[in-house]
Amino acid sequence: MFSETYIKMCEKAEEIQKVWHPKRGDFTYWKANIENPKLVLIYDIRDELLCTISFNEGTYHTLTKEKLIWLPRQGQLQDMLDEDYFYHAFILNEPNNILQSIYSDDGIHGSFESGEEYWLAFIMYKLYNKQWDADKQQWVRMEGNNEA
């Protein structure tokens, strides 16, 4: 469902994690322990406690936000941009052009395995002036870019 790369990209996207306000239906990743991490879905929220169900085992857990890594869906990532901006950027093909210039491929084929990876990379560039360094497994600030 979510690639290991996307999970790592989300974990390292501290800016995205900070703005997360958990909602029912959010996908998250719970590092219960190194040998047994779990993909979990939030099905209920009780004050600061998040009621989750794991995908692989179907087990229920009550957790806090701090124990989870939010894995935003493509639509949630797109919602981070101003609605007018998203519409015009899509029509003008801006995301693809920008990501192609950063990652030196066609933006959608090659560097990214999913729409979520693609849009997370675009959000991190547009809002935080960062790009994903696959070798270092982290987001790095882009030098000499005044656009973001």
C-alpha cells in the first residue's frame, strides 16, 4: 500500500508531521518495535488518544500522535496548497516541470513509485525549499533557490 521509501520520506518530513491534525481515516505508521512496525488506520479519536487498527493483523491499539508517522494520501498533500494554486499549477503542468528539473527525469516516471511520493516531493519543494536525497534518506535544503 505504501512503499518503504514513502514511509521514510514522511518520517523525515518533520514540517509535514508538525502540521498534522489527526482525523478518522488517516493512514499512519507505528514503529511498535524495530522487528514489528505496523501500518495502522485511525478509526476513532478520543481527546489525545487515537484508536487504530493494524492492517496486517487486524489488531486494535490506542496510541498517541507522538508514536505515529502520518502517511498523507495524495489528496491530503494537494490540500496543503491553496486551491487556486493547485488548479493553475495542474493546468500549467508546474509540478511535473519543477520535479523534472530537480530530479532530472520526467518527474513522474523514475524517481517516484507513487503519486504520494511525487506530491510529497512537490510539497516539500514548494512550501519548505527541500528535496529528497535518496542516498542520505533525508530532506535537504536546496541551495540557491529563491522560489519557495
